Amino acid sequence: MGTGMRRRTLLEIGVSAVTASAISCARGGAASPWRFLTMAQGQTLEAVCAQLIPEDQDPGAKDAGVVNYIDLQLSTRFKRYRPVYRQGIAGIDEASRTQFGRVFAALTSEQQLIILNTTEEKDRAFFDLLLNHTRQGFYGDPRHGGNRGMVSWRMVGLPFPPVRGRQHYETQAG
Amino acid sequence: MALKKVNAVIVGAGAGGGVVAKELATLGLTVVLLERGKWYSAADCRKDDLFNQRTQVLGAKFGPDDERNPRVAVDEQGRESIVYPTDGGYSNNAACVGGGTFSYGAMAWRFMERDFRMRSTYGPVEGSTLEDWPIGYADLEQFYEKVEWEMGVSGDDSGNPFKAPRRKALPMPPLAPSREHQILLPAARRLGLHPFDIPMLRNTVPYNGRRSCMRCRWCVGFACEVNARTGTHNTVIPAAVATGNCELRTDCMTREILLDSQARATGVAYYDARERLQEQPADLVIVCGGAVESARLLLNTKHRLFPAGLGNRYDQVGRNLQSHSYSGANGLFERETYDDLGPGASIAICDYNHGNPGLTGGAMLANEFIRLPYQFMAQVPPWVARWGQEHKEFVRSAYRRTIVVMGPVQEMPLADARVQVDPKVKDRWGIPVARLSGGRHPHTIEIGRYIAGKAEAWLKEAGAVQTWKRVPGRSLSGGQHQAGTCRMGTDPKSSVVNANCQLHDVDNVYVIDAGVHVTNGGFNPVLTILANAYRASEQLLKAWKGTKVMA
């Protein structure tokens, strides 16, 4: 069938385009699922974000795709923050190794909180940047790579899709 | 290469420039309207909560862009840094056809009589350049009315006993009251205050061929999807173009005003959309770039007679930069306050604009615009953890249970809060950029604390179980309500333009935007900018004699 052929061709083009960009940029490395982050950086960042907005009865930063949002922005609009992220993530892992002998993602939740409280104090600029980006990725528009499935909008009870064109004159008293 | 000469070239298609273009073109003058940004439409409402004019974390949707438009900001310790439109400290206002009016919240306030006579009402404030306007409310009243009826304002201020006298009521009724409105209204009355419906440049019934507000949640910061919100982009600018006498040129960045040997203007030099330098000859040059960019253009126009910039013989251009020091409070309620109805802001009081004991002025207080979840981050109280489980739980439980009441505190002008041009940093076109320095007067902050206390009391009376204040710091104030840099006055030694908005020293150059505001009222300034543009246009046209204005 014609449509089947087209779909397959598009899929192949898509795959080869991804491969080509991964090779030409070599940012995240061939094995990394991310655009900018390396596999190891992505693991650390995911663990950090999961503490900033944890999962409870509602999904947290990890399931909402916050790291996907940050990685996508670091590849486009947030290019200027790349060095800050490289250093900041390295700093968190280094502190984790020094204090507990393992990288951040391998620590217990209690150990992670100790490291993050120290980071918030010692590296406030990076911590605040990351916190803002995490909030954007969790509470912002899904089109930018985060808030997967509109999880945060569901969580706060924001009607979506919105009722369009209404006037709500029934709310008028009398 | 010079283009065909016109009667007037207007720099900036925002609030002021749009009105002037329409008034001049309607009376038969030939006009070129230059705008550095683009002409957006209702179709440009992308409802992107991270990329709009209110929340700019992924860019300022309606300009200017970060890549081409740096500025230099100097903090109170004298440290300078290069800043971009999406940074705090840049004092950004939109760069597009309509200017700020394309994506604003659209409150349409008349100033009060005392707002034009701050110095004679309250006396001098130490360290401040507080002054009276050379015109009064009576000079503007008929033009306020003209904006309200020609462009279209909705609302109902009949319940506001503090308002200055008006001859005609507003042409459109207010929107039906939201839940916040219904909670705040009886509380204000119990406190003996005088609540009423905010006037807005917003259709609430079909008006001027455009439909009414559909009350969506993408209001301030966004393009209005149904074209119900009113700005110069969907009223006076299309009307100006429709006369056949006005040509609107977008993506055009003005470099300087061209002058003859006697320092009379002969036109402007600008870079067109393809970045080619063009010269547009004109009988009149009308500068409408907003307080920061208008001052920058004058300062970048150097001449033998004006070595420090056009109209800057007495070092007044760029001084007295002011805006509003928004102050107020947040309240957390047990009941739900969120009803998902835009625009959100709807109820106001003017009980604290004037007559506050020991204070010079004050502010109108109103409930805030509807907020999207990311914007709610700014409303988490200081005692809640900044991250982790506690923060998430607060957002989840409080998002639909808060009300914010804020007011634009009128600021005490400072000579040292100023726009200069930077000696080193240039923009994409090689034009020296604006250099912003200075801070806020301590009395402004004092008024802010008082106003925040009043907002808190209103919220408590309305049933808030917890409240927390919001008071600004001492850093330089600017942004969307920027004003004051080309002060209107009678004395050339302490002002830049005369009461007709004409440069004291050069009779064929005008400044018509909020730059001429001597003080900025305790209100959103747009209706005053628009009304003054109608008034200044009328003065100009009365004196117009074919190719020049006669004194």
C-alpha cells in the first residue's frame, strides 16, 4: 500500500536524521538517549529532579519528563547554560562520592537530601537555575518536552482542554 | 538614498505612535510609521505559558529578541552588566505593532486630578524630582472620553466616589463578576471601602466590528485569540493605514534623527527589514518609542548644537525613569477561589490612591489577572519549602484557593534613575544601546508597605486564612509601565518637551509616549498615554501650516 511505503520511508529518514545529528554533535555521546546530556549526567539530573518534585499520589519530575525538557532547552534556547550544567552536575556527583562513596543516583533518598541541602547552600546559583528549570518542565506547557500527559495540570485541577467561548453568565448573582 | 518626503515620520507604533498616526493621516498629512517589531494578529495566540510577553523564560514572544537587543544595566553598587530582553533589569516592553497594547492586561484608567499636581498637593519630597504636570486633568478629560468611545472601554466606575469628574459613562458594561469578585466585593463594603468594576480596553459586547471577550485563561501576555482585547494594533493603526495617507513599515530600526545645520529635523535614518540603511525625509519627526527607547534615540542624535544629544542642552533627557512599584498581598482561602474565568482582574478600589496619612500618593488596588500553573510558583509563601514534597503539596492544595490583590504604587521620581547611551556596547545594527542606572526612592517603598498592608486587610476580611505581603525592593523600576524620561514642563532647564510635547529647542521634533509623563499616577498608564496622544495631535494639527507647525 502507498501509505505504508510512505510511513516506512519517513521512519527511516527519521532514524537516520537522529543518528546523523548524534554523530555530528556528539554531545550526549552515541550511547546517550539525550541530545546534550551524557548518559551519566542524565542519570544524575533525573535523580536530582525527582527529589525537587517527588512522586507521590501524583507523578513527579521523573515521570513528567522534566529532564527531557531541560535537555531539549540546553540544545536550543538554553545553550548559554551548558557550562553551568556541566559543572553543577559534576559538583553534585563529586560531593556524593566524597561524602558517601557513590554517584548521586546511587545514594539512598536520605543521603540525596543531605547532598542537595548542601548544594543549595554552597552552589546557590546553579541550584536556583536548576530549580526554576525543573518547575518549568513540570508545570509548563507539554509542547516543550516536559509535563508529560499534563500531569501537573491534572494535579492542580486545571480544566483541560478548557471550555471555549463560554460566558458563564450563570455565575452572576440574582 | 533618500526616500520620498512625507509630512511626518513617527518612530514607534505603540500606544502613542498609533494614535498620532491615525489623527495626522485622517487630517490629510502624509505619514510614515516606523516599527522595529512585527505586526502580529489574533492568530499568533499560541497559548504558550513559557513563551509569551508575561512569562519570558523561553523568550519574549512579541519582542524584542535577545539576539539583537542588549542593554547595559548598572546596579546600585555601580556594577554593570549586559542584559537581554528576557532578563530582569532590562525594563522590557514589547516591540511590535501595538507595542505593549498588543499583549497587555488592558486596564484603562483615567488618572485622578491630584495625579497631575503631586508637588502642589503634597509639597516637595526630599531627594525626589517630584513636580506638577504643566497640564491638568481638565485638559485631558475630553481626550480620555475620546479613547473610551473611539477605541472602546468596558467597566463601571459609577461606584467609585474618588474618580475625577467625567461627562460620559463608559460605552460597554463590565463582564459578569468572577468568583474572586464575589468574594472580595462584600468584604470591601464591610470595611467601608468603595469597590467597583475595573475599566478595561476590552470588548464585553460586540463593539467596533470586533467580538466580545470569551473569558479564556490566556489573557495578559498573550495575543487575544478572538481579538476582543483592544490595542492600537486593531483600532487606530488599521484606521491610519486605511486613510491611504499612512504607510506602516515594520522590522525597521531607527538609528538617529537627521538634522540640518540649525538642528531642525529633516527626517530619520533607519535600518529596514533587510538591514539596509535608509533615510526618510519628513517635515516633522515624532518620537514614540517608549520611555527608554525614545530617550535613547534623542541621546544618539548628536549635533554641533547638541553635543550631548538632541534636546539635551540641560542634561534632562533620560532622567526620572519611573514605572510602578507593585505592592500587595496574597491570601490563602479555605474555599475554592479559582473559577477558570479570564481575564481575572475585575474588582478595584481607589480608596488609597490619595489622602494616606503622611504619604505622598498611593495606589489603586485590584485583584490580579488569572494565573497559569508556572506563574503560581511566585505565589508560594516564604514559609513553605522551596522544593520537595512540602512545596508540591502546597501547589496542589492551594492553586485553586488563593487570591492576589495588588496595586501600582505611584513612584517618587529620581534624577539619577536614568537612561543614558552606553559608550561601548552596541546593538545588532551598531547603534549604542541604552544604559540603565539608579534605583527607587525610599518613600516609594514606604508607600508600598502601606498599600500591601491595606491589601492584606482586604483579603483577611474576605476570609483568607493566611496572608503574605509583596513589597518591591530598591532596584531600578521600569518595564512595561516605563515613563518620565522626556519630562513635559514649562522650564527647559528641568524638562525636555513643552506642554504640546514638542522639544523645547527644536520645534519640529515631538515626543509622544509615556516618556513625557511627569509622574505616573497610581494606575496603569495606558489610557493617559492614549489620551495625551490625542491631545498632542490636536495641538499639533491646530498649528499645522502645510509643511510646518507655527508657534
